[in-house]
Amino acid sequence: MSINIFLIGFGGALGAISRYLINGIFSAITSNEFPFATLSVNVIGCFLIGLVLGLTLPYKDSTYYFFIIGFLGSFTTMSAFSHQVLLMLNSNSIYAVSYIIITIILTILATYIGASISK
């Protein structure tokens, strides 16, 4: 049990750092009007979770604890997504609704593609 907690914590730290770095890259190359960084992180994270779960679904091994719960749990950003939607609803409801729709479609599609590739 204690090794799983370590794996989750270590994976979580790496996932959070990765999300932070990706947000920095997107902030430097795009406007902050539309949250491309969060959208990208969520789509990439859903693709990776589908890929890894497709390979390891029957097993809860070290990969599951490190990568699924730890890394991807902190890498994907539904709390940031929700916050950005609320901010956009106050200033541009069309962006907010389009962001919700795009995020839902692309993240589900990415999870499906990742799972399909790994089978």
C-alpha cells in the first residue's frame, strides 16, 4: 500500500509540473482569450488515459497508480476547465459554450482513440 501512495504522489508531482510547463508554452504563443492550454492538456490526458487503460485495464499495477491516478490525475485540469468556463460566461458566452462542447467532444474522442490503439 505505501509504495502505491509513493507512486501516486510522484506521478502527481510530475503531472502537475507538466501541466504548468504546457500552460507556460501556450501562454507565450497564444492569446489568453481562449484556454487552448487547458483544452490541449485535457485532450492529451484523455488520449493517454485511454491508451494506458486499454493496455492495463484488468490490472492495477504500478503503472496504474503512477500514471493513471498520479500523473494524469494531476495533469488533466477539470477544475481549471470549470473556472475558465465561469470566467468566459461573464465576458463571452459564445466562447464559453464552444469551449464546453469542444472539450467534451475532443476528450471523449481522444479517450476512445487511445483505448482503440492500445487493444
